[in-house]
Amino acid sequence: MSNTAVFFDRDGTLIHDPGYLSHPDQVELLDGAAEALKEVQLLGYKTVVVSNQSGIARGMLTEETLERIHGRLSELLAQKGASLDGIYYCPYHPDGAIAKYRRDHGWRKPKPGMLLAAAEEMDLDLAGSWMIGDSSRDIEAGRSAGCMTILVGATQVKREGAAGR
């Protein structure tokens, strides 16, 4: 039987978004993020981060630094008894300064590539899964993958079920 997941955007959804993170010390959990992850897992969902990381293509950080940032995120979550089942990121951007990463890619939200890859690798039922993010590109990626969506922000939360896809 397939699993279901809640996909989370990273910046502005689970952690504060100071712009482009370039050091693990900049990682700061949003209030309630760890508790939300624990609740989602108690409901039986996998928890998966899907995050555009064009700072790599722009030469602002390396994939190694990003791994340390994600390690810090996991460490902060663990301190509060929470965890992630997966982290997927897209280092590409069509206008990137680093040739290796300068291209359009199916993983770059609003395209659904990261969600589709996670579904394949983790045996996830996307129709029973959710995408939670703070931008329209997050919601579009979730919809394109066949997920239900939740748009979060400082002043609003908009939930869209199957009828809103």
C-alpha cells in the first residue's frame, strides 16, 4: 500500500526566510514548525521538504553548504522531537552564474518534479498527499503533482482540497 505525505516548502514555511541562506547558523525554526511536523507524522503522513535552492546556481552557496544547512535543520527539529522523512531540493536556475546549474529543470517549482521524484522513491500516493507552502509556485507544484494544497502566510491560510486542484 502506498504512503501519503505532507510536502513542505522550507523557507517561510518551516524556517524563517532571511533571503538566501548561506550558513547553517542562519537556520531558525518558525514557531510551531516542529510541533506541526510531529502532528502530521502522528496522523500517518511522511514529511518531506521540497525547496528551490537557486542560490547554488547563483554561486551564493555550494551543495556541501546546503547539506550542512539541512543538517542544522534536522538537528533543530530533533531537539524538539521532530524529524523529516526526506529533503529534496532543486539547485538549478535558468539565469544561474554557475554553468553546471544554469538551466531550466523539471524539479524547479512551480514544476512538480521534486514531488514526483519523492513519490517514486518513497512509494507515495500523491492524491492523498498535501503540499504546504508560502508561495503560489508551491501551490502550483502541489496541484500539478495531484496533491491537495495549503497556502500559508503571515495573515492567511488557504486550504484547497480535491475540488480546488
